[in-house]
Amino acid sequence: MKVNFNLNGQNVSYDINPGEYLADTLRSHSFLSVKKACDEAACGACTVLLDGRPILSCSYLSARAEGKNVTTVEAVQDDVDEISNFFADEGADQCGFCNTGLALTIFALRKELKNPTDEDIKHFVVGNLCRCSGYQAQFKAIKKYLEAHK
Amino acid sequence: MEANRYLRPATLQEAYQILSEDAKNVLLGGGLWLKKATPSANALVDLSALGLDDIKDLGDAIEVGAMVSLRDFELSPLLKNIQGGILIEAVSQIMGVAFRNGATIGGSVAGRFPFSDIITPLLALETKVVFYPYKEMSLKDFLSFKGRVSDILTHIVIKKSKGPSFFKKVKTTALDFAVINVAIAKVNEEYRIAIGSRPSVASLTIKAMELANNGQKLTEELIAKVAELTSEELVFASTGSASAEYRKVLAKTYVKRGLEEVSK
């Protein structure tokens, strides 16, 4: 079957299987920034934005994206570069596998929450797991990124 | 997952017809547990074109469409006002924001998931479930209904109530299923106590509630008795994450703390 949606500002039309998930569709079209790790809606590595809100693309059927706007890190490169720089400054990066999903979640957080408290920030990013770093350095980096956009 | 067709019917009647045609036609909620629960299907039936994503104020109750996401449920000002915000507190502890943007309230309730953190407080309140073809029943009756329900859950209706409430999800990490969850609400001067993830699906503690509501003042001694009765009345079982004995102790402890809090 066909699915038509807007991907990073461009209308696309892809052939998909009815039971195919969005992470697989995007990766098969070379959007390898969309990571697959747990593949069961538990880790956040596959996060993309659907109409501006973070979703888990490993567990979102591609057919459901019909007529919607899908955003991967490629479309918000400036913000992602900025987030990456704050991460580097805090030493929050190690393997980097979770970064693209987390960066999109942080970007969505900035758009959705005005003046978030520390608890609000943690609550928003809790679904994005990182197995390398612990979370303190990432948390500091997120706060500095948000501070820079006040 | 393996599926032959994906369908987005334009009416409930059409959706019901498709589901009736073949037992391997599967109704989609948010689909977050789909690949685990249902590795293959004939047709996937998506209700997202049926306008079931609204939260409406009915006056004495709030009606929530089955396709409302858990995140929209969490952010709803209408639901925030019910019973001290117990529903928001519970739903916001389910996985992360991206998960809740995908998962639906209908999927969460229709699935009757034993680990559900939202069924427990809904049960402690007065909640009805509405199906197509038209039928409604209390959430309590739905949870104890044996067998498969082939009708389509379209809405849940939560009676408005005010008063103190308590919710506790015991978990090992932020994203784990509850080892146990406890919801207590004082609705119209009556205490309602529900316990879920024991690990079976949430239940009201009928005998313990009778004792708590027998007209006596809830003293420290009576609270201890109610808590004890709760742990005796319900069935607790062991899983990899916790033993039955541990769950029992947790239930007793949090019913006691919860009652102390809501009876202040």
C-alpha cells in the first residue's frame, strides 16, 4: 500500500506493508538517524516528531502517518548542532546512539513547555534512555540549551 | 508485524462489520503493545477517522473518546479537576512523553492490562465504559467480565467528583511496570480503594471498603484493620519482579498511608 506524508518539509509517497512501522520505513529510505534499539516502545532511541510531538517510531504504524508531518533531526539541524555542542561541553556524549532521539525530545520540550522546572524537564525526557553516561551531564546540557533560548 | 490490510473505516458500523468478518481482524488502539500481543493479523482496523479523540464536559461527568492519547488525557484541564488530579498523577507515570503521545486511553482500558496504572484510579472513581453497538457498563463490571468483548469501546465516562485522593505506583525504575499500584479516593464521604498490578488487573477491595465506610471515624486502629483486610481479601501472586508476600506488604503499607492522607 501507499502512504503519503510530509517528511522534513517535503511531501513523500512510500510503498509500505500494512503492518510496517515508521522507524523501518524511514530507515529503508536512508533516514538512518532514526535509531532502532529496543524495538518495543521502551527506550526512546527511535523518537521522531509527528505534527511536532515526539512519538516512538518503532511502534507507530507507517500507515497512520497519512497526511501528517514527520520530522527527523535532519530538518532541525541548527537546533541539533546547538544541543550537541552543549552536550559536548558537559561531556554528556559517549557512544551517541541515543542522541538523535533525545535531541528531538529536547527540541520538542523547548517548543511545548514554557519556563519548565527541573522536574518538568526530567518528566519530559524520562523516556529517552542512555546506557553510557548516567544523566547528570545531559541534564546540565539541556538546562543550558533551554537557558540560551530564554 | 505481519498484516494483510490496513483499514481506516469512516463509520463505527463499518468498523464493527470488518471486525465481525474475521477473528484475525484486529482493532488498533495506540498500537504500542501491538507487536508483542499480536504478531500477525489479517486486517488492522484504525479508529482514528471517527472523531473519538475528544474530551467533553457532560455536566456531571467527563466523556473521553477512546482515541484520546494518554498525553492529551494528562494535559486535559477537565480531567485535572477530578478528585484532586488523581488521574493526571497516575497517567503521567506511564512510560515517557513519546509513549503517551502514541498510546490511547481506549487501548489502555479495553486491553484490561494487569499492569495498567490508569485503570486503578479510574476504578477508584465512578467510571463507565461505552461500547458500539450501544452498550454501557461500569468499569468494575467490565474488568470482571469473563471472555472476549467483541464490541468496540468508544468512550469512557468519568463521573465528576471532588475530594482527597491518593495514588501510589511502586516501581523499581521510572519506566518499569508497577510492582503494585494503589488508588484511594474519598468520594461523597465514602472511601474507595483499588489495587492493581498484583500482578492481576485492578480490583476494588470490597470488604475493606465496607469496613472503612461503616460509619465509624477512621482512627489509626481502624485504618490498620482496613489495611490488613485489604491484603487478605485480594489475591497476590509472585512474578520475576516481586513475590506475593512482598506485594501483600506493599498493599497493606500504602493502603494505610493512603487512608491516613485522605482521611485527614
